[in-house]
Amino acid sequence: MLLIEDLQVKIGDREVLKHIDLEIKSGETHILFGPNGSGKTTLLMTIMGYPQYTVTAGKIFFKGEDITHMPINERAKLGIGMSYQRPPTIHGLKTKQLVQICGGGKADADSLAAKVHFTDFLERDINAGFSGGEIKRSELLQLMAQDPDLLLFDEPESGVDLENISLIGNSISTLLQRNFKDEGGKSHKEQRAARTKMGLIITHTGFILDYVTADKGQMLYDGYLSCKSNPLEIFRCIRDAGYEECVKCTT
């Protein structure tokens, strides 16, 4: 479903991503670790199609289609959605209006908002005066309305207090079709076979791993992807030995 081949990306004159190869199959969720400045957000923004991230080599394919130079709106229509670490405040646009836009006019904003305890915020301007946890819930609400096939999450735990992390983590798990209790009556094998949503999640704290069962983990360090392994094992290595030592173990 998502295939990246030898991707190289610059921001201005600085090379940020170097020879990135990544494949996320239908139904898979991947966790991406890496220190600040390693290029994690650049990778997500490049997949999403932001023009300031210049692809100098390589290709990005989604659903068999070359999207390397496709504009953002076309990628969104094709089924890619993103939750940002620091989304902007938009004055003059109500949260409910944006949710309806994300859903193509078909989304039931009130019903979706109730799932993330956000009903009281629907008539407020986008992110205006919102706390960190409220911003994340607003982002989730927009993704729920869009219902994309590939979901990109840039540090969903960032700025979130303990009161909100459980709600946010479980909501992400549901969006990725990994919340077994919501699919009652099916065995785990049947649920895995029926899963179609794909996810790529950036995490620093690892808290999201308490709520989302990911298939694979990788580390982005100095612009290179490495250490393809179980996400919990990678996180344990980073926590105990640091990023540099983890990279040494895989080179």
C-alpha cells in the first residue's frame, strides 16, 4: 500500500533524508523512533506532500500510484491523513466546520465529537486556546471524519497530560482497526485479516506503545532508517543504551 524507494529529501540546501526505503503493507502499523533533528517529521511531511520538502531522488508509491510529486489535496483524496505535532490556530473557522470539510460534508460532527469528548469545542475556532490534549483530540476528530487509509501521527503523546493520554491512545488504536473490543465476535486472526488501515507513528516517549500494538519498529538517525525490529525491543534499547548505541548494534 505504501512503498518508498531510495528517497532523498532536502529542506533548502540541507539534505535531511538519505536513501530511505520503507514499505507499509495493508493493515500494518509501524512505529518510528529517532532523536530530535533526525528527519522523522520531514519523512511524514514528505509523504503528505508539503512542497518545502524537496524530493531530490527516489519515489513514493501509494496504492500502486506514484505520488512523489502529487499535491497535498490529491494525496488526501487518495486516502492519506496526518495528525500534526503543532497544528496552527485558525481564527474564523469553527472546529465543526473543519470536521465537516474533512468528511466531505458527510460526517456527523456531533456523533464523532462525542467519541473523543469534544462536543463542547465544536463551536470554537480551530485550536484557539486549546490545551495540548485538546489539540490532539481535535486532530483525531478531523481524522475520524476523513477516514483515511494511511494515518500519519507526529508524536501523538506530545503535550498531553495523563488524563488525556488514555483517550488519545485508545482512539488511535480504533482508527487503526486495532481495538479488538470494538469488533466483537471475531477472533484475533479474523480481525487481523480484516484490517486495512495503515499507520506510521512517530514517538519520543514510547507511551503510545501502551495503547497501540504495532507490527514493526524502525529508527531514523542522521537521516538514515535502520534497526527494523519489534518496536518494544527498539524502545528498550534506546531507553537503556541511547540512540547511538542502538545504531551501532545494527551497522
